[in-house]
Amino acid sequence: MSDPVYKKIQVVGTSTNSFSEAAANAIARAAQTIRNLSWFEVVEQRGSISDGKIQQYQVTVNIGFRVE
Amino acid sequence: MSDPVYKKIQVVGTSTNSFSEAAANAIARAAQTIRNLSWFEVVEQRGSISDGKIQQYQVTVNIGFRVE
Amino acid sequence: MSDPVYKKIQVVGTSTNSFSEAAANAIARAAQTIRNLSWFEVVEQRGSISDGKIQQYQVTVNIGFRVE
Amino acid sequence: MSDPVYKKIQVVGTSTNSFSEAAANAIARAAQTIRNLSWFEVVEQRGSISDGKIQQYQVTVNIGFRVE
Amino acid sequence: MSDPVYKKIQVVGTSTNSFSEAAANAIARAAQTIRNLSWFEVVEQRGSISDGKIQQYQVTVNIGFRVE
Amino acid sequence: MSDPVYKKIQVVGTSTNSFSEAAANAIARAAQTIRNLSWFEVVEQRGSISDGKIQQYQVTVNIGFRVE
Amino acid sequence: MSDPVYKKIQVVGTSTNSFSEAAANAIARAAQTIRNLSWFEVVEQRGSISDGKIQQYQVTVNIGFRVE
Amino acid sequence: MSDPVYKKIQVVGTSTNSFSEAAANAIARAAQTIRNLSWFEVVEQRGSISDGKIQQYQVTVNIGFRVE
Amino acid sequence: MSDPVYKKIQVVGTSTNSFSEAAANAIARAAQTIRNLSWFEVVEQRGSISDGKIQQYQVTVNIGFRVE
Amino acid sequence: MSDPVYKKIQVVGTSTNSFSEAAANAIARAAQTIRNLSWFEVVEQRGSISDGKIQQYQVTVNIGFRVE
Amino acid sequence: MSDPVYKKIQVVGTSTNSFSEAAANAIARAAQTIRNLSWFEVVEQRGSISDGKIQQYQVTVNIGFRVE
Amino acid sequence: MSDPVYKKIQVVGTSTNSFSEAAANAIARAAQTIRNLSWFEVVEQRGSISDGKIQQYQVTVNIGFRVE
């Protein structure tokens, strides 16, 4: 059996600046412990508010990586 | 009964520049009349097009705030 | 029958920089061959990863335009 | 900040005659207290039955209006 | 145990005239064999086309009735 | 390979009178340029409001037709 | 053909006390007329309110049973 | 126009004890300022965890009430 | 009223070999007691695992049939 | 702008034998008129029944292809 | 990069008594091997039936925890 | 606490032959490192196309296993 198999994990990245940075942070953190990260899917975008302003952007992503 | 209770309202922010600014505008406007805004959830992202370019970014967000 | 009728097509824009640029690219490409583009709806946000970093942002949008 | 901001409320209109009239009733009632109603979205269609016939049509609509 | 219990069945009504009549037909047919029909929920609206015109309206409804 | 194949397109019909007419308009317009229209599925029902009344009914339908 | 086949029915249980009891009531009622009930899935949780308090808990469950 | 019209608001109740109490709290709080509460629908169930135990149950409910 | 009316039931077919056979089993079983089976819709695909291999394929289908 | 852009179309393939063949037929037909087909997504699986047996497998797929 | 990152895992808790206990069991078990559990989201509620009574409550929860 | 607890992981199996084989490959791979695999749920079916033919079948499955 040589057909590739992938695993998806769900990670929530956060950022005080933007949803883009939050997604990048999620992926950067996953890359610290997992090799072969291949793709991601945005599942949810939300955030916290403080003093009437967005305080933290939160992006939930599914991250797919090849299982070796 | 001292358990906190929250209310969610649905607001559509717009911007000529980006989805991020549209979301920020929605929250800034809600903050003008409501205190204790606590979190938001992105519900929908869409926009209008003019002359083949994005004219307006529109983001629908649920905004949660504590009911005093 | 003079009530306007619209058609929606589904396009996937990509960008190496951001989801915003990916959406803009989808719309710019559609505008090359279709007139009267009127609105868009974000359907899906995903992307590819390379070397632990986001390599390509991919945004699927429904694009609505008036049928003449 | 001059980008328009909208609020969506959820209203259930009813009618003994049709879903169309139920939706119209929801919007007419909202228009009594809110200015600038701009668009609506049908969220749910249901109704009650009595003596084997539709007794009441019920339509849940999201109604969007510009916040001044 | 005297709390009421209901059953939901799924019925597809059709009509050559309108979705409203299709829904009414679904309920009328169910009423021929089931007593105590109480409410309905529209689940799906579709139809067939012939010669470029709507030939048949099809409405799928969940119908709830009290189990005696 | 003689098994029939169908294509679905997404069309938004509008009407100042009713959702039914909006759906009929979508299908009538599609029939002007496409043969063999076979079925439709209602995907979304919304509309615009003016002066507190429904101004335009908008129905998004998927229309299926046989590819010859 | 000896592979087991199951049927799912949809039942709404109610209770003046809790969602748990409402679900239990739905299943108890189904068990009066159907043998081999095997599993259930919660589909919807709602209820009625009277005098500002929950009056009735309503749980819609899919109930699966083996067809003999 | 005498057909009843209802409004739905979205409220998040919390409790340190159970989801049931969280829902009851949401409704009790809404009843302090709104008359004619009629029904509720559970939209989301979540909660916070502290020291490996559920610290707070959070239930988002849509609450419907008749507009007078 | 001569417009056809259909009923949909939900059946779970199983097979030790494939999803296709599981679906076929569901339909074959329904055909033993119901006439005029007309169409089916796949609702869910799942299965059990034993010793690291698929032991049973389970397909939930909605089956539509004309009510005479 | 050299970022690739893709278009998705929705096609329904059919087969008297299996869902797999139905999907393959949808893609084979699309390939007759469109170049650069790149990926597909299964959207819906259904079929027709005749004499208590599956007569036709129907698979709706979204097919993505690069716009040159 | 000091923005917190979270991981979500999906756990199914069971109980012979209630959905609440099933959720608590899922979280208690996760806490045995994972630190910093922060929140949970109810994804699915189902259960098994034996002798016409609920035998086992099953709750699927997403559990979020901070990645250190 | 002796109530069983399960964990669900999400795996994408691939195959050049069929969706069935892709699902089987996902489960076989998971079984190499995890004991007690108990059930699976199909979450997504998609694939890649090359030269107008299906090149790779991709099935995303949730796999449940008992946590010892």
C-alpha cells in the first residue's frame, strides 16, 4: 500500500493584528512539531473585543499533513 | 442568580478597503451604543463589485456582550 | 419580462500574499470575460503550505452578474 | 468612519393565507418602529395545521437596516 | 407519563400551480390517514421543468403529529 | 458511454410580485439560451425592501439540464 | 441477504422537567409499538416559555431500530 | 393586519451547574425586560474548563416573543 | 386533487463488502413492504471497524415512494 | 497578475452500475469541452429506483479547472 | 511570536446517567493526559437504547487547549 | 469512572482505484499506530483529475477509537 495518507488536525491561531496573521501563527506553531504540513482550511473566524475594539483575532484551521 | 448572561446581535460592517476594516467598523459602531462588548463571530463575508473591482467589503458578525 | 435576472459562477482565486488579494484576483479574472459583475460571496477559504509557511491563499467566491 | 453599517434582526411573520403574506407582515411590522429597512433573507418556513389544513403560515426572516 | 409525544414524517407534495399548493397537497394527503396533524416545516423546494417552464412544484415538508 | 450527464447552473430570478414569479423568471431566462432544462432547486430566498415594503423578491435556483 | 437493515424514525419527546426526560419520553413512547430500538440521535432541542419560565422541553430525536 | 408577529433574539445563558440551568438563566434574564416570551431554540452548547473540570456551561438560545 | 404525493422514509443499509451494497440492501429491504419506491438520497456514510479493517459499511438513505 | 485562477462547475454524472462510474462519467463528459480539469468534490449522491432496485446512480460533483 | 495558539481535539464521552455526565467524563479523561484544557464545544449528542430505555448517553465534544 | 471514552481523529485516505479503497487505506494506516479502532464516518469525498480522468480518490474520515 503506497497511496499517501494524510491526517488533519484542528488548530486555533490568534493575533492582535489580523486574521491572516492568526492563521499564519497557527500554521507556524504546528510546523514546530509536525513535518510535511501540506494544506489548511479555514473553519471559523472569531475574536475578542476590549474597549470597543478588536483585541484578538482567532482563526480555527484544519491543517493537513502527510503521514509518513 | 449571578451567572453572567450575554446577548448576541448581528451587525454588517462595510469597508472600501478590506474585510478586516469592515469587521472593525461593525464593532466600532456597536460600541457607540452598547457597553461590555465581549466577542464576535464572523458569519458571512461578501461584497459588491463595480467596474470589475471589489467596491465594498461586507462582513456580517455576531457580537456578544454582557447584559448588566 | 423586464425583471433583472442574474447568474452566479464559482471562481477560486489564489495569491501568495493574502486572502484579500486572492479574492480580488478571482474577480479581476472574471471581469476579463464577463460584464456587469455585481456582487460576490465568500464560500471557502483554504490554502497550501510549504516549508511550514502559507504558500498560497485560495478563496472560492460566488460571483453574481446581471444577464443582459 | 463613513462606511455604512447595518443591523440584522430576526422576525417571524405569520399569515392565514400564504408564506408571501407572512413575510410581508413581518416586514410591515418591523417598518413601524425601524427606519431604513433595506433587505430581508428567508431563514425558515413552517406553519401550524388544524383539521388537516394549513392554519397559519410562519416565515422567519432576517431583516437588514442601516444604522444611522 | 402524560407528557405529549409527537412523530414527524417527511412528505413531498406536488402541484402544477405553486409551492403553496404543493405544501397544502402534502398536508391534505397526510390528513387522510393520520389524525392530530399539528405543524409542518418546509425542508426542500424544487421542481421539474418542461419546455422552459415550471411543470411541477415539489415541496418536501416535515409534518408533526401527536401520538395518541 | 451513453449514461446521461447533466449540468447545474445557478441563476437568481427577481420579481416585484412574488417568489414564485421570481423563480419562473429565472427559468424563463435560462430557457432562452439553454435547451433541455430539466429541474430546479431553490437555494436561497431574499429580497430588497423600500419604504417598509418588499420591493423585489430574489430567488436563487440551481437549474439542471442535460448535456447533449 | 442477511446484512442487518435499520429504519430511523423521528420523534419529538416533551417534558416539563428537562431535556433528558423529554428524550427519555420519546424513546419510551416509541418502545410501546416498535421492537429492537437500537440507538438515537438528538436532532433539535427547543421548548415553550410561559410566565418567563421554561414550560416544556422539546427534543427531536432520530430513533434507529432493526427491521426484522 | 391582525396576524401575530414575533421577534427572535439570541441570548447566551451560563451556569456553573448544568446546561439546563444555563438555558433557564438566559430565559429568566430576558423575561426581566421583555414580555410575552413564547418559545426558545437551542443554538449552541459550549463551556469553559478549569483544572480539568467544566467551570461554566454556556447555552446560546434563540428566544421568540410576540411583538405587541 | 390528483397531484402525486410522495413519502420519504429513512433506512440504514449495511454490508460487509461495500457502501454500494449497503445502499442496495436498504432499498431491497424497503421494497419488501413498500410499493412504488421511486428515488433515494444518500444521507450518511459510516461503518464499524474490527481488527483495523472495515467490518461493516453503513449507509443511511432517504427513500421516496409515491403514496397511492 | 500571474496567480492561477480556477473555475468550478457543477455536473451530475449518472450510471446504471455504481456511484464511482457516475462520477467518472461526469468528469469524462466535462473533459470533452474543458481543458485543464484539476480536481472534483462530491456534492450529492442520489439515484432512481425501479422495481425495488437501484436503476440509476446520480452523483453531483463540483469540478475545478484552471482558467487560462 | 507570543500570540497564544490552541489545539482542538474531538472526544466522545459516555455515561449511563446523563448527557452532562457524558460530557464531564470526556473532559475528565482528556485532562488526564493534556494540560491547559480551556474550553469545549458540544458537537453531537446521541446514545444507545436497550429494552426500550436509554442505555448509554454519548456526547461528542471539541476540547480546546493551549499549546505551550 | 468506568464509562468508556473515545477519541476521534480525522484522516484522509487516497487511492488510484476507488473511494472504498481510499477509505480502507485511511483506516489501515491509522491501525498501524492506534489500537481499538471502533468506527468511522465519511466526512468528505473528493479527488484529483489528470488528463480528463480521475487520478486519485480522496476520502476524509473521522475515525473513533476507545481511549484505554
